[in-house]
Amino acid sequence: MSEQTAPLEPIASDLSPEAGFAETPWRRFAVEFASSRLAMVGLLLFLGIALAAIFAPWIVPQDPYDLAQLDIMDGQLPPGSASLAGYTYLLGTDDQGRDMLSAIIYGLRISLLVGSVSVVIALLVGGSLGLLAAYFGGAVDSVIMRVVDIQLSFPAILVALILLAIFGNGVDKVIIALVIVQWAYYARTVRGTALVERRKEYMEAASCLALSHRRIVFRHLLPNCLPPLIVVATVQIAQAIALEATLSFLGVGVPITEPSLGLLIANGFEYMMSGRYWISFFPGVALVLAIISINLVGDQLRDILNPRLKS
Amino acid sequence: MLVYLIRRLAQSILVLLVMAVLVFVGIFAVGNPVDVLINPEADLQEQQATIERLGLDLPLHEQLFVFMGNAVKGDFGRSFLHGEPAMEIILTRLPATMELAVVALAISLVFGVLFGLWAGLKPYAFSGKTIMAGSILGFSLPNFWQGLMLILIFAVFLGWLPAGGRGETTEFLGMRVSFLTADGWSHILLPALNLAIFKMCLVIRLARAGTREAALQDYVKFARAKGLSPRRIVLVHILKNIMIPVVTVVGLELGSMIAFAVVTETVFAWPGIGKLLIDSIVNLDRPVVVAYLVLTVFMFVIINLTVDLIYSVLDPRVRLAEVKA
Amino acid sequence: MTSAANDLPTLEVRNLETHFFTRAGVLRAVNDVSFSVKRGEIMGLVGESGSGKSVTGFSIMGMVDAPGRIVGGEVRFQGQDLRQLDESAMRDLRGNRIAMIFQDPMMTLNPVLRIETQMVESVLAHDKVDRAEARRRAVEALGLVGISSPEERLRAYPHQFSGGMRQRVAIAIAMLHKPELIIADEPTTALDVTIQAQILHEAQKLCRRYDTAMIWITHDLSVVAGLADRVCVMYAGQLVEGGQVDAVLDHPLHPYTAGLIGSVPSQNMRGRRLTQIPGMTPSLLRLPKGCPFQARCDRAHDDCAQVPVSRELIPGRWVRCFYPCETEAVP
């Protein structure tokens, strides 16, 4: 199976015999990752989606939020219709005559932005707190972990709803809410790994060398805690994107001026009943593809990075 | 054990208290309900009277004090919008949510176990792989969009089931319920399915993993060696073994079912507490939001406490560790 | 039962071949195995782990799962070839006329079902009787294997029993239908030595009493010595030697058997070094040409690259070797 997928990626050259003896951890990782065709499909799909989102302004056929380009006469056209100006709306238009394809690509941009930014911040905050809890133990540990336990006993969506009911709408507020919802996962993951790592001999050696706390934590402990953290972070990006979409759909997420995929779907809801499905359907497909691609990559990462599952 | 119970109980009450204060103070910071509630054309005197009647003129800490005092008595104030006591509104809506959650739980349990069992017995067959692929898809579908698609397929295109609402209800044990009429069932089916799919996928995974493990165990071989029929081996020997983890997890998920009902109820216009919450957030109906959150937090605290207690009873190691701590 | 049926061995296995078709290749777990067991006879099947003993047992039961398959030979039970029977006919035999007991009593009883359930279902699987009768038989069977107050014990779950008690329950379940053949797959390996002795005694007593044929699979020669009438030694999927227990243990013919006996500590060898067989068991995936033991054998010659055929050197003693040990010494 791997031979068939290999030509899809530059990694293919790594599979050739002459590269075999110069094996680095990264190369081995790449080869292992490429061994699953499904994971490669997920990775390519995700890269495609991410690139489309990043370069949205240059690739979309129409700027969906430049009102001058919209023609209300083109409103609610089904997929494949031609506009008055002769342009084909591949995925149809919404009630204001907006090209759905362009709106979706812009929506992806906001969804991915919110998802990745919130994950990065939550990772930094949660990861540091978890590391501190594990390294210092005692009161620091019990306070941090008590908060984590209590928070994790409530479903993420409920916590996010409460927070947004308090904060109100806004991209920045959604990001803050998602960070607060997610940090606890990272804190728990890192603490768990760090507690195991801390008992290993290289940590003992590091403290015998009288290295500074900072150096021990960041140069010795942290790198060894990364693998499970990476796996959790990958899965959490998908979770964050789904959660943001849900919140926006419920009307407590991003504002109308910056519509993410969730908001696009909400906007199309009322038209769906009369069979004009495409306004809700296609943004949802984009959302699902983004989530699935990330999950596929995450599954494979977990299989590779989790030595317990490997054996 | 008693010490543990008391400590755990005290902790729960503390959580409840902190949450209540946080929520109240937080909600206080949101917008000004006066703008929404009071007729802009009313004169200043009328506005002032309304503000005083609602207690919105008092400083934050006094409002909090009044709120806490009343909350202990179960009084969360009157809804700004409906004029009725907030807790009362929620409690009249609660049976709808509960009914939805229970039906969804039943669907996820029954179908999840059946599919999981099948996939576990035939992991390499097309059917088994299809079930697993489906469960992965079910994990990835955002709940609200999945609901829209159910409506699109079963209500809009096929026209088999209604798209929303609760339909005909009948009185049962003092509550309005849907499950006694055909019309009620036709209305509850889609939202319950929507709520159930995610949990069903969870149960499928658990049941499949359990089945695959159980199928390799000696007690299954021994059961075969006794000459039992495959039917009895699967439905008694394997099923009974996988039910323990499945039931535990599903019990734990009851709470998140109620939380996720917010999404499903909004999509299907199901008149439960979840939809009420969203409406109240949008309309800045503070008393209802606060009452909902306090009630939900309360339910969660109870569920978590119960689960912890059951665990400590079931697993002697947990009990020991807690007593020592 | 006619007198003709009485003369037949209860079980006769001829040239049995069971292979596992794995991704790594064809694993020849059972390779040209032939033996027979008579009524009331206990046959020990001895070999290291991975030598194919258990697969032989499962092959007789018709319980070899994919990727494994019986590819050749006959399994004649009371003269009838079991390989010709369909699954439902096999199911009627299993637990009824052929019973099996497994190694780990912790694992063979279903942890979430009461002993009563597990015994009653076994009765009902083969006999159309009501529950009360099924329960009565369960009580009787428990009494048979020396479990006191069986009425109360029926209500218990497996974890409320000790390992030895559980194995007694398993034997009681096997005895429920008074089978003609019991296949015991290392049933005492997981038990303490004292408990082991009790179970062996119990099993032997029951076999004698009901004239049941029994195949006792084990890796432990001392178990076979005390229990069995005859013994077959299995190595790398093949039977290398067979005969009366005392004869085989006192005067092993096959170099492997000799090595096996030499590596068991015993009192009369106090002070002497234990011998060990050099080398390792060959992988069943890549068996060498000819005798599978040749690489480890100090008696091997060039012609051991040919497949040795089983020869009956003395009546009742046969060996699969070109250069058997101490043929002279055998009386």
C-alpha cells in the first residue's frame, strides 16, 4: 500500500534504498506517517484547505464582502447557475447574490484562524501550567489540577456558552472562550507525561548537574513531553473548529461582519426548508472536510507517537 | 468513607457557589437589559419605575446579595421577557429536554451496542468496516449541521417527518410528553436521532473493542467447546461482558447529553431548556440564563458526585486511595 | 453400544494437517499427526509451547479459527470422520460427546455469569429438559468433582472461587453429559502444585469411573508420568515418539524425548548437572527439510535431511527417527 501512495509526496524519495541508511528521526517519522494512505489523503486535504484559506483574497472568484460586486438579482441561484454577468456560480449564491464558493473560502479562513490561534494560545497556557504542576508538585500542583478537574467535569460547549453569554459576540471573544475551554486538556496531558518523565534517570542526571530550573524544564523535560501534546493539539484543532462553528450557528459566536462557516450555515437555515439547500449544505461540507482531514492526520500521529499502541 | 463523602459534598457545594457568583457577576457585565426591555417611547418616569421594579438600580454587590439570598430559596427572580418566575419557566420546559435526552440515550445504547457487536464480530468484513467508517464520520460531523442534514433529507426532500416542534403532547405523571402519541414520536424521532448519533458512535467503538477482546477470551472458546449456539455465545457471553463499560460510559454521558441538547433543540425548534437558554442569551433575559446555569451546574455536580461515589464503591483501590489522602 | 463399536478406538487421528495461512507465510502447526485413544484411556500429549499440542486439540474439536484451517487427514470419532460433519452436527458433539477443558481457570469461566447459568446453559444446549432438571444435574456434577454444598455454590460468580475450585467447576461442566472423550489443554499448568495433584487425581478417578477417553495436553513430563497410560511427544508440529508412559520415560527412543527427560530436575539426579537441548525450536513458518530436530540433534547424519517416517520399533512403541537412542536397551 505504501508503494502506491509514495509517489504522491516528496517523502517518496525517502523510501528509496539509498536513503535508507541515513535514517533520522524526522525521516523515519515521515516514512511511518506515509505508510497510511488514509492519513496521507487527510494531510493533503488539510494542506489544500489551509492553502485555500490563507490565499483566499487571491483565489476567490468574487470578493464576497464587497457589496459593490454583489447583485441582488443573482440571489439564491442554485449551483452551476450563470450570473447576469456571465460568470458561473459553482456552488450557487446566497440570498444577497453572494457566490457561495467565495463565501466558503473566506469562512474557512475565519474558522481556521479561530481554531488554530485558540489552540496555540491554549497550548502555551495549558502546557506551561501542566509542566509547572508536574515539576513543582505540592500546592502548585493541587491547585492547578483541582481547577482542571472541575472544569473538565463540565462539557466544553456548556462552558463556552456561559463564557460567550458573558463576553458577547466577537472573533477575539470566541478565541478567548475557546482558550479557556481547552487549556485544561493540555494541562492534564502535559502533567501526566511530565510526571512519568520526571522519574526517569536523565532528569536525575540533569538535576545532579545543578542545571537551572528553567533549563531543566524547557530543555530536558519539555521536549520529552511533546509527543502526546502534539497528538492532543491536532485533535483539539478539529474540536475547536467544530465548537466555534456551533457557537456561531447558535448566534453567540463570531459577528455577522466576519462570517465563519458556522454563521454561513445558520444564514442558509431558513432557505433550506424551501429546498434551497446549497446555502447551508456546502459550507457544512467544507467544515466536515476540514474536521475529517485533521482527525485523519491526528489518528495517524497518535498511532506513531504513542509507543503504548505501537507494541 | 463518611469523611470522603462529607469532603466531596462540601467540595460540590463550593463549586456550586463559586459558579453561581461567577455567572451572576459575569452576566451583570453583559449589555444593559433596560435597552431591550423598556419601550423606548415610555417616558423617563416609567423607565425609572421599571428599573426599580427589576432591582437594576442597586449596585452590583447588593444585587448579588439579594440574588444569593433568593437563590437559596429557589427564587431566581422573574424573567424580564415573560414576567414569570425564571425557575418556573425552566421547570416547565425541563420535561421536554429530559424526554429528548432519554430517547436519545436509548437510541444510542441500543443501536450502538448492536452495530458495535456486529463490527466487533466481523472486523474484516465489508459490513464491519462500513460501520466503523460510519462511526468515524459520526464523530467528525458537527452536531448542528448533522441536524440540518437530517431535516433536509427526512423533512424537506422525503417529507416523511416534521422538521421541528414538539407535536402533540399528552399528560403523563403531571408532565407533557410526546412519546404516547404517533404524532409525538414523529416529532421526537429526528431530534433524538441527532442527539444520539455522536454517543452512538462512542458506544459503537466501545462495544466493538469490547467484542473483539471478548471474542479472543478463553471463556468464549470454552462456551464454544460446550456446544453452545453462536447466538447464545454472542447475546449472552459476549454481550454481558461488554455492557459493563458501555453502561458506565453512557451513564457518564447523560450530563453532556443535556448540554448538547442546546444545539439540537435550537435546530429542531424543540421547546426544551436548551432552546430557552439560547433565546434568553440573545434577549439578555438575565434571570432565566442564571437560573438555567445554576440548575445545570447543580445537575452536573449531582451526576459527578454520584459517579464518583459509585466508582469508589465498585473499585476498592479508589476507596483506599481516598481514605489515605 | 455394539461390540464392534467397543473395539474401535474412541478417537483415531490419521495424518492430521492443520495450517495457519498468515501474512508471513503458511504456518504448519500440525504436521502429519496420527494417534488414537481407546475407551477409558488417558493419553498424554507432551511438547513445548508452540509445538502444536493445543492446535491438535482444537482441530479435533473442529474449532480452528481463521487464518487456520485443517488441510488434510482424518479425525475419526467412534469411527466417524468429524471432518465430514457440518458445523451444527459438530456443535451437537461438542460439550456433549467430546468435551474440552482449558488452561487458565481464571479465564475459562465467564466472569459476569453465575456458575448456575454457565452450567444450566450447557445442559440445555444438548438435552431437552426443564430448568429444574438441568439444575439438578448441575448440582450432581459439582458434587462429582468434590465441591461441597453445591446448591449454594451454584449461585456464586467465578471470582468467588479459588483457581483450583474454578478448574473443578470447569471439569464438572465437561462431565455434565458424560462425554466419551475429554480434551484437557494444560488444565493444571496455572495451579499450585498441591492443587494440581488434587485435580489430576480427580480427573483420573472420573475417567476410570465413566470409562472416558482423555487427551491430556501438557508440557510437564512429571504430570504425564503420574497420570497417563500412554504418551505422545510432539515437536515442531510432528509427533516424534509414542508408547506406554513408563516405557517412553524410562527408555526414550527419540533424541528429543531423551533431551526433554534429561532437562527435568528429579531426585535421583541430585548433584548432577541438568542437560539442556542446544539451539532453539525452529519456526513453524520455516521448517527445515527433513527432520525438524536435526539441527539440535547430536545423533543427526546427512540422511536426516530426508523426512523420517514413523516406525513401530517394538509393539506399541513407535518413533519418527532414523537413529533412535538405545534401541538395544529396550526390552
